[in-house]
Amino acid sequence: MVIILPSKFIAKKEQQKAPNHHFLFSGLKREVYLLMFLNWKMTMTQLSFFAWEPKGHRFAVIHGDNTRPDISFYSAKKIANTGKILKLRTLRSKQANTLHWSPAGRFIVFAGLNDFAGKIEFYDADEFKTSAMVEHYLATGIQWDPTGR
């Protein structure tokens, strides 16, 4: 899986011969950074979704138990200086299986599509708070207006 960002980074999922996995981050200036998920104390089988902020340095992942996974936010802003990412926040036990950043950044939607009963949560990633929650039973997709509204 290769995720190409509209901003400054590229992420690529790699699998080694051992069961360890990692993501490779590459900056536009050709720097290459390796992020080992061992530091997260989880296996890649527990990582179910990965999404970059379109106009920023943050990314979010869904990980953990399949029925009530956690959502974690990270920043790659300091990666050039330290070689590490910064964990910003973890939200516990969310009914979500997909993440969708606003095209303008800042806001993200956690959605429980298909088998997750259509729970949709709008979240402000700058303020770390829920903006709204709605339910749309049997929802199968989410798409932002291109302006980010």
C-alpha cells in the first residue's frame, strides 16, 4: 500500500520477513524516515485504517479491537529534526471503521460504515473535541464537499 500525500510526505507499508511491519515516510526533499510500529505496542493486523490530513502534517489511524477500535492522531511535523513522530491523542472505543479528513484539514469524520450501523462523528482535530454526531443506518460511503464544508 502506498499513500501519496498532497502535502509533504509519502507513506508506504512494508512487511519484513519477520512479522514486524513498518511504514516508510519520505519527505519531498528526499529525506527518508522509518517508523516502526513496534513503538506503538500493536501489530499491523490491529491497524485497520490510515489517513493523512490533506493540508497538514497529521495523520490518524484506527487500531485495536475490531468492534470498538481506538483512533490515534500523530504529527510528522518534527520528523526532520528528531526522526520521530509525535503522538497527539488517542480516542478510546469508537464505533468507526473509516476516517475522512476535510479537504481543508482540521476536521475529520470517523464513520462506522456498513456493519457498524452508520455512526458518524465529526471531530475537530485542532481542539480535540467532537463537533457533531449523527447516525445514518446502512451508510456505505462518506465524501466531503471539495471546499471542506
